[in-house]
Amino acid sequence: MSTDTPPPSTARVAEAALRPLGWGGWLGFALAGTGVVVLAIAVARLLWVGIGVWGNNIPHVWGFDLIAYAWWIGVANAASLFAAVLVLRRHGLRTAVNRFAEAAALAAVLAAALYPILHLGRPWLFYWTLPYPSTWGLWPQFGSTLVWDFWGISAHVLVTSMFWYVGLIPDLATLRDRAARRGRIGLARAYGLPALGWRGSVAHWHRHQAAYRMVAALVLPLLLSAQTVVALEFAVTVVADWHQARLPLHFIATGLPSGLGIVLALAVALRHGLSLREFVDRGDMDLLARLLAAAGIAALLAWMHEAGTALLQEDGTTRDAFLVRLAGPAWWIAVVMSGLLPQLFWWQKLRRDLIFVPIGLLAAAGVWLDRWSLVVDGVSRPRVPFPVTAYAPSGDEWALLLGSASFFAFALLCFGRFLPAVSMFETRHEESEQELEEEER
Amino acid sequence: MSGGATRRDALRVMGASIALSALAGCDEPDEFGHPLHGRGRGVASEDAVFATTLELDGLGRGVLVRTRGGHPIKVEGNPRHPASLGASDVFLESAPLSLHAPERSRQALQHGRPAAPGASRDAFNGLRGEGLRIVTGPLSSPTLRRLVAEALAANPGSTWHVHDPMADPASQAAALAAFGEAVEVLPDLRAARTMLCLGADPLGHGPAQLALARAWQAGRPRLLVAEASPSLTGARADRRLALHPAEFEPLARAIATELGVAGLVAGAAHPAAASLAASLREAGSEALILTGRGQSAAVHAIAHAINAHLGSRALRFVPAPAAGGAEMAPLEEAMRANEVSRLLLLDVNPAHDRAGFAAAMGRVVHSVHIAERVDETGRVASWHLPLNHPLESWGDSRAFDGTPSIRQPVARSPGGEVMGAVEALLALLGWEGTGRDAVRETWRGAWGEGDFESKWEEALEAGVAGESVPAASLALRADWDLPGRPIPPGLAAHFAPDPHLRAGAFAHEAWLQELPRPLTRLSWGNAALVAPETAARLGLAPGDEVELSLGGESLRAPVLPLAGQAVDCVTLPLGFGRRAGGPVGEGRGFHAAALRPADGAWVVPDLTLRPTGRRVALIARESQPGLEPDAAKVIGPGERLPPFAPTPSLHQPWSYPGAAWAMAIDLDACIGCNACAIACQAENNVPVVGPEDMARGRGLHWLRVEKHDRPEDRSVFQPVPCMHCEKAPCEPVCPVNATLHDHEGLNAMVYPRCIGTRTCSNNCPYKVRRFNFEDHRRRVDTPARNPDVALRPRGVMEKCTYCTHRIQAARAEGRLDTVETACARACPTRAILFGDLNEPQSDVARARQDPRSYLMLEQLGTRPRTSYLARVEEGGA
Amino acid sequence: MKRVLGAALYWLLRRPRAAEVVLPPRGAGTIAEFHDADALTEAVRAARAEGWTRFEAYAPHPVPDAAEAMGIHAAPVGWIAAGAGVAAMAGAYGLTMYLSVVDYPVNVGGRPPHAWPVYLPAAYIVGVLVAALAALLSMLWLNGLPRLHHPVFAARGFLRASEDRFFLWISPDDPMHTPEGAQRFLRSQAPLRVSEVPPS
């Protein structure tokens, strides 16, 4: 088959998926796999012993569980939002980063989806939030934000994976055909099944593109609503610091640096780990870094708005509740790490791969601290006198957090290993369009 | 109904006969009590209520015990008994819990090893003879006193010692000096207009607390309190002074000087004396001085003199019902001198309460310890014999005012060698007969043979066996003053009973260990209480460990700075540091009794305190202030609060045409005694979570009693149950309809439906919801649990239900107008009212119309069904 | 390990499908391979002009011009998605309302059973979810997918259709189709290669 060399443009992408794993890849898989085992142990302990293994109490009934949930949703949202906007705007960056932004979004939303079930006191009964005709004759309480959230997270998982999968079908067909040309029939069938028999008919392409853009367009309202529903879980309560109409906007705006930070760090990993420097080139990285900086500004605006409304406009109770949060370090660290730090990327000199990784991850971690500030510091002073014990996360919670991060990494490694990291058909499309332009010129 | 011999009835009759035949198989079918009312005697599966008596510090309090299937499940006050008046306290409420404690003794031990069955006879045989020493607690029981006297008569040269770690020798000495008789002062708080308490704590826990608190609530005298360490009375005072122990005698003398009391040997001056004396003088014969533990004999005597001088009508004198018996110190000396060879210790634990007792007791060849559990004394004794729980055996008692009552068993004895105290003395005497026979014998002697049986039946049913002792009219002796050695200033140790454990007698009660103490908020431990000024001077933070040295002894203890504590006075709560007696009490806190001198003094000067630099994790459930300022409202006398104005809503309100259950809590009546909290725990099978989870903030108490700080280091106590909001914020956030409203406005919690999202707790502005972080069911599932209340599995929310099972039972029995929650039933001052808001004449409906009525966090529009009545204070908010 | 897994997967998948068995014994049409999208687009226009009706064009990436030339409209995907979304939204709201107002009304937080504002978010989310599902499913349905096997896969070099080659295939079902006629037409479009698709 060596006579049948494909053009170099997308071959490397496909090659990255088909070539044997190097030692770095094995190390990555080993680390992430260990983390997944830790996750499994933490989950097993949680199911066996109960929420008691965590550090929660009254009033801190939520801790790492909801922080991580809100945070992962934020990561997923920002990454998805980014990918969807790229598809809709047909931006030049899309070929390079939108596929793995989608993948990151999907992995993050899967990591997030762990928590709503695991955080329950009786997780095996999670399906009671579904409207199914039970023997009790009782239905879910449809006014509950948690029921909204059940739909929100289900829809989020489904639509994100659909978005990702619809885009992946033609590329799966490419992988199928490449494997078949090498005579690896088993692999070809493994790729062929999810490729659904895609044969590249022009008519199919036409409807495929329509559906792809349709789903991308639907991702946007869904993302806003998913993040909004998470925010509403807090905003509909009477907790003084949570009961604010601005919370959904705050979640969306401050969620941006986390997703973009993760995507930026992943892009560096792709460039070096999968040798895809041509597809994710300097221009893409520059653009992404500036986007992160812009997201930092959006988050800063959200925090300024938060402080402004709490301190100047809201009633005394809200102000006092917010002052309690300001007394904890989490809020300030979040502002610095996710808001101020990315502003460095306005400087050309600082837009380097080595700097992207730490700042991208710190920006993401900062958003985690913002969620901590809300979930933990936000309830540490109830409206009435109460013997509040400070929330101290237990080892199990750390294990679950690191485990879910490992799960995220593991999912992405699998993605990078077995699937094209860059959208091949869009690259081809783009190249043909470029050729056309050149010819016209 | 006439032809209604249904299948159920047939089964019931069958069950009854089976139960009766089972009972008939026992030795003493008649031993098993006399129910006040119930479906029928011997029908084990049915409800029954017994009137009986439980003791605190040797003094009886009448109770009604509800049993189910032969098991006591709830203790409530007996309205006909003067020491209860229908109310209960933490000790009464927790009585059924220890019935099923796994560490209870079931067999005789000889030198720590199980003795052969029937060998306990040897233990008693060895006691008989010359030089027998009998040690009991304070005894008011006529039968026990009679049998002890018989035993003393039967064994020449024998002595009866009374071990009472709660005794106040100075008070007894002062009574002898002032009146020549061992009498006790019974204050009449209904008649008093102004009361000055010098270290006295009439509203605090004790055998007369329920009666005194009820009378205080009825009379509401002006309370002036001077005390070294905060107490419940001080918390409620109209004026409170924190005084170092050395200052009390000068203050008392100065007041006496101001009032011109005759017979005063030495005068003194004190800055607070003039105004206090003026208040007393103004009230005249309606004034009263009350003195408490920790005061010197001189202070007690001066108080007697002032009361006599003012001609106070707000008190009477009664002979102490439990007086008598020799002191413990001579016994200890005799044991050390190897002069004691026969020693019987009946339901006492001096090895814990007295520092050197265990070592001395080790020299006694034949010592027999009879108690419910192998405690410190039981470990040293050569014999340990198991004792019945008070609810399992016959006996009798006298209340603080001398009112006698019979104690009848309400639960079956474990059998075997487990015996009651009366039976133990019978065995010592070698007499035949049962405990019941002995008690009947006593009262046959008192009542005569004539209509004994009817009197006996009446006494069992009423729970009261006669009248209180008539007041003695006593004249003050001229040489009443006892100018002794005054307490010097400087760091002083002030021993105090723990509010829940007393001197340690209740250390095995997990409910009492866990519930935060009213003032220190400590749970599962004690701490040396110091004034904030003292702590600041020594650079001590809560939990810092110090070494306390007193008279050559020393121990390590964590400190807790407590507002209202007198400067340089270190309060050492007793009852902790148990080394035996069961896993609940062992190893909790520090053993303050180890420092206490042999004479049982409550205040000892010349304490030294040295920080060790180490820290101890205290479990102090201290509340931080809420975001909203006025959870507990305080108003001036005569002030009115604005009426409740409902907040507007988009939605139509739900109507409640039937009953609308509601609760009203009077903050002005609440004394913070915690009885409601324990009553709730007992009624609703609320689990104990243990010290680790308490420290993590996972306590499950459905009803918490908040303490709000007031000027002069006083406090407002606020019981906080579920508010049962009509627009409950917890409900709309539940995804599975596990919490919703019933048709009478109860905020119901459906445990089997709950999946544990905990979001309802987040959305409860009153923070009354509790979560089962672990599975506690096994610990609660004893026969003492209330079968009407479900046990909650792990992962499920729970909270106050307004005792909905009681409402249902009342509805089934057609007595809805008298339904009461467990907390309302327990409250000694009737601060908690429960009833139907739709019934205009109900207590709650009227309380809602009170100008002091308000709703907590009313501005949130939750429309709570639980309302509060504001506290009234001189000077107002 | 990998080999074992691959073998297991192969064993699972190797049995022929029913669809693969009942193929017509005759040839499976004629196919032409083109180098670029423009050539394909031209060929499609020509085929339409000559009156061919049953043919398909294949490309490794979307070629909107070719689709236009074939007279394909993607609009149904959007309409189906929008219709399904709106219907799902209404259905979700209606179901919620029925269940909480008629079927089992309860007093939750003192709100009336039909507390309409709180029923909106879930209905909205369900609508979006169903719209996205409908977009995907209608696309597949209109495309006749999934169809794991198609005669054209047997064409020579067709595997590069997903990589860098463009194909025009004339179905044997076309009324005008004869192997010779189709070959003649396709060769006239300057392809890289024209071949008969072998029956498989």
C-alpha cells in the first residue's frame, strides 16, 4: 500500500491515531490509569460507607462535590462554547482546535456527570428524579432546580457527545478506510461501526453539514442553560450570598477561563505530544492565548459586578455574606489566577508554549477556587446563629477530585490515541478552499 | 360495635393469655408494676403508662413512664408530683436509654471474675458481723432508711456512711448554726418579688429545678444574681454580677450591714451592696436571699439572718429528706488504718468522686459493691453485684419537699443475680420476701392496717404517696454568725457539677454526653472555665492545655474562656475523667474530682495554673452570630412588637380548613435547661453521633437550643425546632418530593423517598435539617426506641416533625385538643406551646395575638408556623 | 494483548450480514475517480444535463457546489429539528403540568400545583435536547445511514474517497444504465480512472 501515499496534509493526523504508542504515551496512560483506579476506589468507598467519608456537615452540606461539579461544567461549557462558536463562525482556528475542544468538553462533562449522582446520600436511587411511573404513583418535583439540572446535565452530555460525534463520523470513515487499506480488517471494522457506513456522498455531506451546524447552534443555548441551571441551584435558594439573579451570568463568564485554560494547555500537549505543530500552529496558539486573556477580562468584569452589587447595591445581609467570602482567601486567589494572570498574554513575548501550560492550568484552578468561595464560604455564615464547623475536605474527596481529573486525562488520552485529534475533513475542506483562492488569485 | 368481636380482638385476647402465661412462669408476676392506664395488665404488645419515681441526688421526682410491649420508651413528668408538675428534665428523659446499655452488669463478679451462680450469697454472708460499714448515696427512701437502720441494729458496731458528691457541708453547718436544726430552705418563687442569689442556681439542674422553674415562671420575681461562674439562673437574671469567691462574704456582710441585721459579728463593705440592699429592702417581706454551693458557712448564715430580718414570706424550712448518715472522711481514715473489714457500697462510686478512696478501699478484705455497672469502685471492690435499673425494681422516695412516692417497676428485671437496692438490703439482713413486700411493709407501718390496700393502690396510681412535710417554724438563734476563715483572693478552684453529668452519675448516658451544655456549649468533654480576662492575661486560647495544681495534686486540663466567669476563678466541672463504667463515659474530659479535697469543699483557694503548651480538641458547639440580627428579639417591659404582615406573593396561598398545627415558644419563659432537646431525642429516636462526628458538625439533634449573649454576660436561650413554614423554602428544591406539606400544614419529611441531595438543608434559613452522614440505625434500635417513629437510614435528611405521630395517635383517640409535642410536654416553664392555629381559644392562637409575638426571619416570607414570644428585659432591647 | 482484543473484535464482526448476502448478481454500477472537487462538480452537472437520475457523487469533504448541482436541499434537517424541538418543549411542559396538577397534586412549599414559572426551564432544556437529537437522526435518516455496506465500497480505489479522491458512481438501477453507456459518459468527464464496480 506504500504506493498509495496520501497527501501529507491530513496523513499525520490519521497517523497519530494509528501508529504504535510511544513511551511517553504509555507513561501518560499509566499515570491517568492509576488515577482512574484511585477514582474507582474512592467511588467504591463512597458507595459502601456513604457521604460520611467526606468532610461535609451542616451547614456545609456541599463541598468538593458541588465545587467540582460546577467547575467541570464550567470547563465543559467554555470548551464547548468555544468549539461551537468556531463551527458557526467558520473561523480559521476551527480545524486545529475545535475537535479537541469538543473532546475536552465531552470528557469534562463526563467528569462532571459523576458528581450529581455520587453526591447523593443514596446514589443508587438517582433515577427517582426521572418522571417514570413508579409504584408510589409519585412524580419528581418538577419545580426543583435539581430536576432541571437532571435534564440539564443529561442534555449536556447527550448534545455535547452528539456534536462531537456528528463531526467525527467522516473522520471515522477515513480511519476505517486507512486501516482497511493496510489490511487491518479488525481495526477497520472497529472504526467502521461508529462511522455508520459513511461513504462521503456529496448529498450526505450536504445534510451532514446542515445537521452539524444545527447541533452546534443548539449547543449554544444548551450550554447557556446548563450553566444557568447549575447557577440556579444556588440562586433559587434563600442563602443570602447565593440568592442573586446575576449568578447564571457569573457562572458563564467566570467559567470561560477554566475551559479556555484547559484547552490552551491541551493544545500545547497536542503540539508536542502528537507532533501536530502544523495543525495547531503559532497563530492558533496566539489566538487562543488572547482569547484566554479576553475571557479573563470577562471574568474580572463578573467579579467586579459581584463585588459592586454586593457592596453597593444589595441589602445589608447580602453585603455581610459577601464580606464573609472576601474574608476567605479563595475569592482573591480566584481573581488573581483566573482574571489577572491571563492578562499576561496580551504581551507577545509571553505567548510561549512553556508559559501557556502553567497559566492555562492556573486559570482553570482559579475558577475552581471561585466555586469554592461560593459553595463553601458562601454558606459558612447562615442567617440565624448556628454552631458552624469549618468544612475540611477529607482524603476521599481529594481522591475523588484527582480521580475525576485523571478520568478526564484518560478520556483525552484515549481520544488522542484512537481518534483523529484534528478534524481531518475540515482541514481538507479548508485546504481545498485555500487552493481555490490561490488559483483565483 | 356490639357485635364487634373481630378477629383482631380475638388475637388480642389470645396474645394476652399467652403473655399472662409467660408472666405466670416467672417468680413474681406481681412484681411487674401497676399501670396507670393501658389496654390491660400483662398484654405485652400494648401501650401502658405507669406512675413511678426516679431520683436525682437521692430525691424523688414523680414520672409517668410510657411503655410499649413491656419496654419503657418514654419518661414524662407526673403532673401530680410536686417535684415534676408534669415537666421533666434531661435526667428523667434519658432514664430509659441506660436500661439497655450493653455495659450493664448482669452477673456477680468476685475479684473481677464471674462468680458461680448463687455465690452472691457468700458476698452477703461475709458482710454480716461486727464493724459493718454501709455506704449509700443520700437516702430519702423510707424503706431503704428503715432497712439500713435494721442492718445497723443487726450488726453491732456498724456504721452508715453517706457518700454525696453533691452535698454542701457549709450549708448544713450554717443551718445548724442559725436554727440548731438540719433544715433546708425551700424558696417560694411565686411569693417572692425580689430574689438575690448568692451562688445559688434555683433554675439550674437539680432535684427541685422543675418545681422552682415553674414557680419562678408563675411569680417572676426580680432576679439579682451574684455568682462566680455562669449559671442558668444568672443567664436569666435581671441583674447579674460576676464575683470572685472571695467577694461573696464581704458582699453578704455589707448587705447585712446596710439592712441593719442584728447579730452580725463583723461588717464589711462592697460596692454593689448598697443597691442590692435597697432592692431587698424595697421588696420587704417579699424579698429573699438564696445561697448555693461554693459559699462559706458564713454566707449561708448571713443569708438566713437577712431573710429572718426581712421577715421573708417567700421561703419555708423543711427537714432535709435525705439527711442522716456519717461522713465519708472517717471511713477513709478507718480503711487506711485497716480497721474496716466489711464494707457494703450500695449504688455509689466514691472511687471516682474522692481522690484517695480507691487506695484506701483496697485495704478492705471484704468489700461488696452493688451497682448497675462496674465502675471505678466496682473495680476495686472484692465483690461486684449487679443492681437493677431504677425502672426495674420496687422502692420509694421523698421529693425535695418531703412528699413521698412509691417507685414501681415498669420494666422486667434482667433476672439472674440482678437485684434492686431494697432486695440487696433484704439479702444483707438475710430476710425473706421481695422488694415489693418490703416497700409495702414500710407503708403499712406508716398508714396502718386499716385501709392500706386502697391507699396503696391510690399511691401507685397517683404516683404520690402522701403530703409534703409541713414547714417548720424556726427562730433564728442569736449566735448565728459564723465568722470563719475567709477565702483569700487569687486564683481559686471552683468545683461545679456538670449540667448534664452531675458529679459523674450520668456519665454513661450518651444523650447527656453529646448534647451541648447550655452555657459552655461543650459536648463529650469538659474544660477548665476561666474568665476571658484571665485567659488573656495568661495568653490562653480555647483548648489550650494547662496544668492545675491544688494542695499537692495536679492534673492537666484544657481551658475554655467563658464570658461571665469571675476573674481568677477557675471552674472545674465534675463528672468527667471516668476510668470505668462503660465506653460512653470512659476517657472523656479530665477528672476534676481528683483535685477536690476530702472534705467535699466546692471552692478551694490557692490554685496554680501553668500552660503546658499543648492543645486539646474541645468540642464546643458555640454558635456564631447569624447574618440577620434579630433571631431572638428582646423588648422592654410593656413594649409591643408590630403585628405580622404577610409578604405579598404571586401565587394564591394554600388554605388549611382543618387543623393548622403551630407552635409558640416564649423566650421570656425559657431557662435553657435542655429538657426539650433530650425529650425530642428520646421521643424521635434521634441517634447519638459520637464525639468525632459532633466535632465535625454532624450532630443530629432535631431541636437545638441557641444561646444569645446579652449585656452583663446574661443569655437568651432560644429553642429552635423546625419552623414548619407555610411557604417552606426546603420543599420546592427537593427533586423527588421527599419533603412536602400535609393538609394540616406540617412540613413532612418522607424518609423512604429521600435520596439525599441535601439541597433542602441549604435552603433552610433556620438550619434545622439534619443529615444522616452515616447509618446510625443499629445504635438506636434498642427496645427503648419509640416504635411510632421510623429509624432513618444513611443518606437521608431528617428534622423535627412536630411529633406528627403524636398528632395521629391523638386523632385516633379523639383527643386532638390535648395533643402536645414531646418538647412542649417536657418544658418546666411551659415556654413551648403547641396546638391548632385554627382554634381561636388554643394557647398557640392566643400566643400569636400576644404583642410579644414575632416570627423568626419574617422578612423572608416563609410564614413559619413556629412563632416566638420576645424576651422582656429591663431596659429593653 | 492488543492482538487478542483485535482478534476477538474481528471474530465478533466477521460474520457476513444478511444485507451483504442478497446483492444482485450483476455488476454494481460504474464509477469514475476524479482528482479534485471541481472536476467532480463538472461531472455532476454533466450527468444531470445528460439525464442520468440514479447516480451518487463522493468527496472527502463537503462540496456544496456539487450538492447544489445535484439538486440536494438540506433544509428538511433544520425543519425536522425545529419541529421536534418545539413539540418536545410543549410536550415536556404539558406532561409536567398534567403530572403535577391532575395526576398527583401536592402542596410543595405552599405553591399552587400549577406553578408555571418553574416548569419552564426543564421544558426548554428538553426541547433543545430533542431538537439536537432530531437533527442528528433526521440527517442519518435522510442519508439512509447507518448502512454499513454499500456496493460502491467494492470499487477500485474507493477507500481514498475518504481521504483525497472524488468519485462519481452511476447506479445500475438508473434506467439509462448500461455498463457501456455509463463508461462512455464518465470517460467524457476527464476522470483519473473509470471502472466497473464488481458485484460483491
